Amino acid sequence: MALSEMSIRHARITGINYTLDDSDGLTLNVTASGGKIWLFRYYWTGKQKRMSLGCYPQISLKEARTLVAQGINPYERRKTAAPCWGGCGKKLGLVMPRGPGSHDTQQD
């Protein structure tokens, strides 16, 4: 059964990770702490791949379905796009990697 905005908003925190399936390989991963992450499962050159499309509500159900409907290899498209470390990453506790060429001047 396809997801609705209401079923996504009312997804409960259960203390374990679980997924809510939509259609065409789109799933919503609900984390143990209550984060909601869009995942897209697809096959490319005969191999199953999986990638994150972003967090809900930063990426709405309509936007996630539009991304899936484009019919291209999303991983290749993502590699050419600039990384986005705001919003979703901060909510999930992710930290931008630092290394040579990093312009992050914040001290830990």
C-alpha cells in the first residue's frame, strides 16, 4: 500500500529501526530515535543498489516520488551534485568530514 502524508507523520518511535514501503522501490526508514529517512532501492546493471534521498520533512513524500520517477541512476546524479550537510545531517548527528581542502574553520 502506498504511503500518505498522514501515515508518515504518525509513524511511531518504537525503539528499533523499521521501514514503511511506498511504491517503485521508495521506502521510509524510521530510526529508533524517530528520524525519518527516504531510501530508494533500485537495480542498476543487474545489481541491487540503495541510496538515501534525504530526510522527511525536508524532502516531502511528493518530492521523494518525483526523484524516483526521473528514471536515471540517482547515485551518478548525486556524485555530480554538491554535498548538503545542513538540516538532515545535523538532525541525525552527522558531521561533515574534514580533511585536506576543508574550509570548515570551526574548532572542536
